[in-house]
Amino acid sequence: MLIAIGHFLIGLLVAVAIALSYARISGESGSSAIPFGIISGIICAALATFFSPWATPVVLLLFAGTAHKEYREARAYREAQARSAPPAEPAATPAGDTSGRDA
């Protein structure tokens, strides 16, 4: 039972830390880190109890790799959007005003 609780806590804390760190560097305002951490903790505890204690680091590495891949894809998409955005137009002057002074 102690093994399950230990792996649950490790899975919970590491998954929340990974999710919050990638949410922070991605600029997201909200995150579902806590529910995902609980689910990840349950998965880690179950796999450590019934399969192998080495399943916990594997699960957490898979999650970290997936989070990093998602971050890179989002960054590439934002960069592509910035490159394809039309240039900003200069401010228009009032019609008929050719003096160059503000009205």
C-alpha cells in the first residue's frame, strides 16, 4: 500500500509541475493541471503496484515529451501566424488635410 501511495504522490506532483510549467511558458491563463495530476497519479500508482515500479518514470517521461511536443507545435503555429499577418497600415489623415498639422 505504501508503494501505491508513494507512486501516486510522485505522479501527482511531477505531472502538476510539468503541466504548470508548460502552461506558464506557453502563456496560458488557465490550466487543467490538478485533474490531470490526479489521473496521472492514479495511473502511476496502479502500474507501479500491478506491473513495475519503473512504470512511473516511463509514464511521466511520456507526459513530459508530449507536453514539449505540444508546446513546440503551438510555438511554430504562432510564428507562422505572425509571418503571414498583413503589415499594419499607417494612421489615416483627415480627408482634405494636407497641411500636416493636427486638427
